Amino acid sequence: MARKTTTRSAAKVPAEPSACTSCKGSGQVARTVRVGRRQRVVGQQEGLCLTCLGSGLDPNA
């Protein structure tokens, strides 16, 4: 029986991961701080990006 010969294809290079659109690659986003019974806005603080969980990379790429 004759042996089949095949050629190897070139190694696939992984795509460059893109930056998260919510945090623009920083991993942190500004969250509004509200206080009081009327929930008035007093400022902002840095929070973890929930889209990429702080990695800065787009999970849907």
C-alpha cells in the first residue's frame, strides 16, 4: 500500500489582542459615587472594568 505524503501548512500566528472598548485598555473605569437619601452625585472613583475584568483586552475579539 502506498503511503500518502502531505505538506505541513505554515504555523498560524495568533491575532494581536485588541483593547477593551469600555476602558480603552486601562482595565479601570470611572464609577459615579452617590450618597444620601436622594442619591445625589458627589464625585467619581476608579473601578474595575466589568467587561474585561481588569485585563484591558477585548474578550470578544
